[in-house]
Amino acid sequence: MSELVYLGLGSNIGDRETNIFTAIAALDVRDEITVNRTASIYETDPLYNKDQPTFLNTVVEVKTNLDPEVMLQVCQGIELMLGRPMDHEKNEPRVIDLDILAYETKSVDLGHLKIPHPELFARKFVLAPWEEIAPDFMVQDFGRTVSELLTLCPDTSAVRNHQLEKSA
């Protein structure tokens, strides 16, 4: 059975925009994954380790019949393909980062994989683009829609629509 899955993508090293578009294309070429919708790209300040370049972030909605662990392997494979080392430090600069935010009906807690992503409620850089494509999606375990989570989000960092800034 195919399920809607939401993925957060971020990049702050190299050609950030190309890194994101390449990761989305790498998802979409797989037979088991269909990219339905992609949010705009947002420029965001680093949240935890402030001593690094700004990020570009987006959220994509995919449909897949892959189980969460296989989806995690796909995401990690794309990160490796684009040059992110396997043994990376948390919150360090990155060529690409793919996070599974939510599976339509699944809650997962395997230690190395938690779905929905446990920190998504506190990350405006995830919630702002996600709201653009799925404001009424009810996030499993949080009992709130993406729009409600964004309204309640404690993150006060700047999140700017990158496409609008480029065309200004």
C-alpha cells in the first residue's frame, strides 16, 4: 500500500540549490517513489551550530510503498552519492541532508529512526516549507496539523523564501 511520506531536505555547502534539486531527482528516478509536490526553497540561518553558512531547505511529498527503514537507506544513499560522509557530526555543515519527517499512518521508534521526526515541531525551516504544500496534514503522534505546529513553533529564526529573494 502506497503512503504519503514527507521529507525535509537541506544544504549549506557548495551549490546548495543544485544539491537539493539533484537529491529530489534521485528520489524521483526510483520506481518505488513518486515525488508528488515540492515546496519552494527557503533560505534559513543555522539553528544550532551558528558558525556555518546559511541553509537552503525544502520539503517534498512523495508516495511510496517502501517501509520506513528502506526509505531511510534510500535517503542515506542519496546523501552519500552527493558527497556527505557517513560518519558526519550532528549539526555540522553539509552538502545535503534528507530527513524523514512523517509517514502518513506510521509511528516508528527504532532508536536510529524515529518517525515522525521528534524535533520537527521546533524547526521553522521544516514547518514553513511543509505548510506550503500540506498545511492540513495531521502529523501522527503530535495530534496537530502542519499549520498548527508552525503557529506554535518556538523557533524564531528567519526563514526566507529563496525564490522570491532571487527574483526581487
